[in-house]
Amino acid sequence: MDVTHHVARLLCADVVVRAGLRLKAEAVAGRARDLRREWWECVHEPLAEAERKGELAAGCPPHRSSAVVLAATTGIEVLPGRTPAGSPGSP
């Protein structure tokens, strides 16, 4: 939960984080990098370190926690363009 709260704060406060998500969403032409994979690694590495230090809750291995954060941020990336007008979360 702490990771998702931190990501939410970053998305609100950090233009670079928002820009990174937007770049991935817009699929910049000629870009061979897999930004989603790089984002997963950025999330997974600190979680793996936290596990080594015994700081993760039991039953929350880094690969699962990373998948949850990736799914949440992918949803954040996709939803604004796909939410029907007038529904919760629409502009």
C-alpha cells in the first residue's frame, strides 16, 4: 500500500513521472525502449530490497507487489482516454 500511495503522490506532484506515462501512452515513434518494462524494474528493485531487509508484509512478494503497481499505473495511463463522458473518473 505504501508503494501505491507513493506512486499516487508522485503522479500528482512530479511532472517527470506524468510525462513518462504520457510518453509511453503516446508510443513515441522510433523509440525502441520498453518503458513499461523499465518502470516495472524501477518499482521491483526497491521492493526486492525491502524484502531482503524484512520490510515487506508476509505474503506480499516483490513480483506480486510490482505487478499491482504496474497494473494500477497502466490503468491510470489508459483510463483518461477511455472513460465514457459522465461516468465516475471522466473529465
